Amino acid sequence: MATFRATGPLIWVFVAVASYFVVENIRQTIQMLGLGHTYSSVNTTSCTLSGCEDIVVDPETGLAYMACGKLPARQHWLHPDDEYDLAHEKEADVVYVMDENDSYSEIRALERSSDGSLQPFTQDFRVHGFDIYWSPSAREEMTLMFVNHQLGQNAVSIFSHTRGDDYMVHEETVASDLLNSPNNILAMSRRAFYATNDMKYISGVRREVSQYLRLSSAHVVYRSEQGKFSIAAKGIKYANGIARYKDWIYVAASSYPGVHIYKARPDHSLALLGSVDFKDSTPDNIFIDPLTGQLYCASFLRALEVFRYFKHPSLNTTTTASTKIVRLTQRKDLSNGGFDIESILIDSGRLMPTATIAAIQRRNNVKRLLVGCVMCDAVVACDDANLIE
């Protein structure tokens, strides 16, 4: 039998051909996985995403009012040191109203001209937290207050609204040196409110250091009927959501992490009564069920992943920035926390990348949990009655 024996040159040809196919296979694999490549967006200029950072439910009608906005502008007030072309924004934020059938209507922002006519609202409108005040004597008369991150200042914009109308009328926009980094708001009357400042510094290295070192530099301010601002509570680690039930005012301290319980003094400063520790999650906004007095808090389970997502949001590309919805039920004794804590929902990131508010909606025998998110384009409705007492 003849035996084939490769000579020296043929061996090198064989090695070269085999090496080529191995290298080419590796190259194609790397290309398929997208490793080492960056891409520019194509044909995305007409695409927009809205996030509903905060939700307030009318306790009488069950209609859900949602403050929603575009992601780029929200990235700017979450990361104020990043470059962003604010001057060429095409759309302002929006207020939506949702019923139990997921039917949406939009409330237009208008302002009254000198002759009494109504015209489109011309100021910047970049909403964060918001709240509604209902007139005790005429419940259909509502005052909507928005934390508004305007181009030149952080402010609170106040509008009047009549239940059922498709517009709200601008009453005033107020700013103060004490309103340096507003996050959420608690409406106390048509003009008075409490607002949280999440950090002492608006931007720069000191803001980053305060956040990552969890410094107690945040505070709550009070704005009186006469328009005077004062510090109501200080020494808070990232003051976030704020809400009220009867005589108690609750403030989410995200970097604490937990919820502080206050009671207002006659001068409107806040006396600390106690705190509820969260330990394994970071609370954001607070919703209080008016029927039970229970607190519902949206909280982050993986805060570093949340920060990373807020920096570079890309909808449904992360399953790591998980969220937990926590319910707090008050006990008779406020000592040792004074609340029973239970987790009623945990999302790995499949429903939405993060969540910032969980609100109870009851309307026409429908009872459900609404979950909103500051940096996504959806509101999640959970119809499991077991989530709500």
C-alpha cells in the first residue's frame, strides 16, 4: 500500500489553511456577538419614550393622574453634569388621566393671558414628583403641583384644574434658593406645600460624593401661604418621596434606606417620630391608600444597576435592575418602627427596568396596583386582588 507523506512545504500550507478557518470562525463569532463594536443610531429621530415617574389617584373617582415625560430630559435632571441639548427639546412633559379600562386622556397645560383668554403654557415643563390638593368645600376643584426642572432653575409649577376638564390653568411657578434639588412634593393647600430636596448640591463632584457616601445633606422645605420658604426637616440621606396620612408625614430616605415618620409642628417644621428601616432595598416614592392608611413604596433591589440604567437607559435591555413593592401597615405603637413590612411584588426587570411609584386604583369595582417608572415608556397594571387589602 502506498503511503502519503506530506513534505515540509505541504505541512505549512495545511497549517496555514486550518489557521485561517479557525481565525475566521473566531472573527465571525466576535462579530455576531457585537464584541468590540460601537454603533450609531439610524432612523430613530422620530422615536420617543415617556416615563411616568409619579402617580396620584383621585380617592373619589378612582381616576389615576400620571406625570409623564421624555427620557432624555429626565436623564439630564438625574445626571445634571452630562451634556444634553435642552434648548432643542421638541415636546414638553404631559399629564395623563387613566381609568380602569386603561383609557387615557391628556390634560393640557394652559395659562391665562392679560385679557382672560387661555393660551398654551409657554414655560419649560419637565416634571418630576407631583401632588394634588382637593378643595374641602368643592372636591371637583383641584390644584396640581409639579416639581419642574426648568432650563434656568428648579421650581414648583402650580395649576388649577376642574375634575373632568381636559386642561389645567397655570397659577404660578415658584423658586427659591432652598428649593435647590427638588424631588417630590406634598400639596397642603392651593399655595402651601412641603418639598423634598434629594441632595444639597445641584451638580458637580460634591453631588456625586454626597450620593455615593450616603451623606445626610438632604432636607425638606416648607412653602407657606404667603410664599415664604423655610427648612422643615434636615439631616436626611437622599430625601425622595413624601406623603401624608392624617397627622403623619412620611419621607422616603433612599440612602438611609427607609422611611422617616414626622409630625408637623405649629410653625410647620417637622418633628421626627421614628423611622422604618428597609435594609435590603432603596425606597423611592410613597403612595398612601386613603381607605386603609397603608403605605406602598416602590424600592430598588440593585441600586448600582439602577444608577447604571438611569445613566444609559435602553428599554428592556436589563433584567438586573430589580424592583420590590413594599407595603407598610401601621401598628398602634410607633416605637421600634411601628409598622409591619411586607413585600407584595418583586420584579426581576422583565415587567419594567425599574419602578418609582406603586399606586392603588379603585374604580367601578376594579381594584388594582399601578406601577410607574421614571425611565421607561409604560405603566404596569397588576390586577391580582391579593396585592391589595
